[in-house]
Amino acid sequence: MPLLRDADPEIRTQVVRILGDAASARSEAKSLIPLLADESPRVRVQAAIAVGKLREPAAVPALLAMAEKEFDVPVSRHAVI
């Protein structure tokens, strides 16, 4: 979990991907919500996909904010959906 705050965006991206694919990470899904506003687009996209896979209802407002902000970016729009 400390790697979610790593300075390297690629490290954050890969950790989010792993957590999104791990069924046992359901209890950690809320810790992914702040990453929906990360400075890195790759981290934001993977965080959106991960919270969807983990079915985290608390992420809905952040996902809607991300969709509104990045509506013109097809990859981001797809990740939010």
C-alpha cells in the first residue's frame, strides 16, 4: 500500500493494476479513490478501472468528477465507464 504514494507514476500505475485484479484487495478499494485525481493520466485510468472491478460505490462521485473533467479524452472516458 505505501507504493500507492511512490514518486514514480509508473510504480503507482502498476500497483493499482495489481490491486484491481486481486479479489482480496476489495478492502483496499477506498484507498484507490484519491488516485482518480492523480497527476498522471495512466494512474487515473488504472485507478478508474480498478475501482470498477472492485465495485467500490464510494468512488462514484470521484468517477463522475473525472468523467466531467476528462470527457474529451477517449481513454479516460472509457476507463470511467
